[in-house]
Amino acid sequence: MVSPHELKNKAFTRAMRGYNPTEVDEHFDFLLSTYTDLYKENDELKRRIVKLEEQLAQYTKDSEAIRTALLNAQKVSAKIIDEANGKAELIVKSVKESCDAKLEEIKADLVRECEVLNTLRQMNREYAHKMQAVTAKQQSELSALPNIEEDVANADEAIRGILNTVKTELEHNQESLPALTEEPSDEA
């Protein structure tokens, strides 16, 4: 390949009827600049090719070792996977049996809790009906009270009587209901 320096120093003879020397020189300068850039790029690419060929040679040397290591790793990993799958099957079986037993226990507990909840709801309804009856009776007694403004002394005595009646009714209702340790809830 001709170097840019050789192209620049090339001399031509002049002819009578030739091209305009200024135009030829300008075009030659343009071609020389382009050729110089391409020459430098070509030189750089040649250096890169040499470097890449060296790397390729190194990679080729390493590839056999890597291939052997990869085959060994595949064999070892297959063995490890087989062992892990065997252990996993045993664990899954054990966990499934344990979960099935726990699920049966939870179902039995749920049935018992539903029965208790239904009993508490029934007791709550009965208590509410009794309280409605007591409230109705109290309203009836309150409406039967004499006019307090007319007879304040009789009103105090009537109020004490009503309170005693209410107290007696509440005590009677509390004795007739079983003791509840928790208040019933409507969540279940």
C-alpha cells in the first residue's frame, strides 16, 4: 500500500493541453486527505486484528479447560439435583401429612366454635327479649306515675318503688341467665 507521504511527494510533468493545475491540486489534496484518514484507519484496524488474534488464541487455549470443567459441573449438578429432589419429595410428603392432620383438627375446632357461637346468639336473643319486656314494664310504670309537680313527696316514693322493682327484675334476670365469660360477637 502506498503511504500518504509518497503520494504527497509525487511530481507530475506538465503538458500543454492538460487540466487546470489548481483544480487538479485541490482535488489531489482532497483525495490525499481522505486517503490519509483511510490509511490511518487501516493501520489501526490491522493492530486491532493482531490484538484480537492474540486474544482468540488465548481463548482457544482456555476453551478446552472450560469445556472439561463445564462437563464435570454438569455431572455434579445432575447428582445434586437428584439428591435434592429425593429429599424434597420426602419433605413434601411429611409436610402434606402434617397439614392434613392439622386441617382436620382445625375443622373440628371450627365446628365446636360454631356451636358455641350459635348458643351464645340464642342466649343473646333471649336476653334481649327479656330486656324489652323489662323496658316495656318500666315505661308502663313510668306513665302511671302521678304528676310530680303536684305531689313531690309521692313522686319520690313512687320512684323508689320503681327503682326497687327494676333492681329486683334485673337481679332475677341475671340469676336466670348462665354466666358468660366473653361477650358474644357477630364476627363468625
